[in-house]
Amino acid sequence: MAWLVLVISGVLEAVWATALGRSEGLTRVVPTVVFAAGLVLSMAGLAYSMRTLPTGTSYAVWVGIGATLTVVY
């Protein structure tokens, strides 16, 4: 379960990073709301995963997924 949550959190990291770029300085409402929701859910999922999985592994997987998807998108 922790791995699934971690992968979803990594995807949400890419979502909030992309939404932040599209929010134009947090002036556009929809991308700003997507950014805020994605950020909170991504961090919460990472924290949940770190309860079970090693911290270094969790963070590396989370950043790796988020960075890869952000660049690909």
C-alpha cells in the first residue's frame, strides 16, 4: 500500500509543479487551486509512505517520478 501511495504522490508532484508554472504567479485561479491541492496531497502521501518505507528510498522515488513526469510533460 505504501508503494502505491508513493507512486501516486510522485505523479501529484508533477501535477503541482506543472500547475505552478501555469498559474502565472498565482494569479490564475484554476491552476492555483490545482497547485495547492496537488501540493498538499503529494506531501501527505509522501509522509504516509515514509512511515513504512525508508526515508531515503521514499524521497528518491518521489523526486524521481515527479521530475521525470514534469520534464516529459
